[in-house]
Amino acid sequence: MNNSLIETVTDESGKKTYKMKTFDIQVTARLTGGLAPTITYMHRDKDVTDDIRAIRFHFENPASYIEDYASFQRMLYEREQRAVNELYESISMKPKNMTTGKQVLWSFFVFVLIMTPIFIIVWTK
């Protein structure tokens, strides 16, 4: 296996197994012009996105030959969700740190603001 995130480990009986070298992966999401965000994976300032993709899209199920893949995948999933949520929060028009009632009022205000030109056009005809 030629992947910078996987190491070969030989146990006492001489059997070779594979393990993840590190769980220290930083996940970032950004918009690059498409509909879905682009997610990149970094380890010690090195882009390991291709290594992650090679593991995930291998013709064999990674969990069948990498010992701790399930916990690695769970960790990546949580970090991906956090990165995507942070991205959407950063581009959202929703004000931060508001109570639920204030958020409803804010949403109504934005709706009225957006619909005002349409209301004016309809009422002036």
C-alpha cells in the first residue's frame, strides 16, 4: 500500500496488517464556484486530500484491511461536518448569537426586504 497515511504493521505471528499513521488531520471546506463545497485535508501543512480519496475510493472496503479505519472515518466525518457548518455559517445572512424569537423576526424582516420590489410592482399596476 503506497499511501502516506497508512503504515504496515507486522504482528507477533508475522502477519502484516495496515493501520492509520495519524488521526491529526485538519479539514477545511471552501466554495470554489460549484454547488457543493470543496473539502481539503491537511496533515502538518501538507495536503493529504489525494491520500484520503485513495483510501475511500479503493476497490476494496478500507475497513476490511485497515484495522482502525472505522474510528478514522468517524473522526473525519465529524471534522467534515464541522468544516461545512463553519463555511455555511460564515456566508449566512443569519445574525449570530440571537434567540429563536429574534431569529424568526430577522427572517421575516429579510423576507419583507426581498419581497418589497415585487409588492411595489404588483400594487402599481
